[in-house]
Amino acid sequence: MNTTTELMERPGKWLEEKISTPLMQEKIMRALEGGLEAVRFVWDGKKQQAHEEPDHATRIKSVQLCLEYILGRPIERQQVMIAHRKAADPQKLVEQSPALRKRLKELVKDDEQSPS
């Protein structure tokens, strides 16, 4: 896959080709392992200096990604909410919609012309 058009048509395939190489997989695993030991620098106003402390948020995210990579993602539940609206007044719909009035007239005309 070399052209921009091909990339635009199948971005997933391009990404799959890039990350499927052993070298790239090794880089990904090294980055995740590095995340397990992540630190951050925090400024101490009293001492007027920065000190290093564990970056727990990054470490937790790295653990999560490692587990998902090894075991797979867990099932995620979703709740779908559907709002129920009152039924619209048919007379108001006809009054507000010229297209609906026209179609109803056509239906009435067709019904009057058809043999009973």
C-alpha cells in the first residue's frame, strides 16, 4: 500500500501492516513495559525543587493495556435509552406539511377513482 488513496480507502489495513512486523511489536511491548515504571516530576513549593514520584495513572493504564493485549478486552455492557414521545396530532401534521397535504389529496383522488 503506497498511495494516499489506498491509505484513505483502507486505513485499518495500513495500520495492521505497520504494527504486524516483529520490530514494531517489540517496540510496542517495550513502551508498555516502560509505562509500568512511569514516573512524573512534581514541584515542591516549600523546598523549591522538583521531585520524582510514581505516575500511578499511567502505570494503571499500562497494566490495563498489557492485560487487554494478552487476555483480550473484557465484555463491555451498554445501556440504550429510548425516549418515548407523545403521538403527533395528525391534523396538525397535515396543516404544517404541504408535502403531506399533497400526498393525502393524491391518495384520496386515487381512492375515489378506483372501482368499489
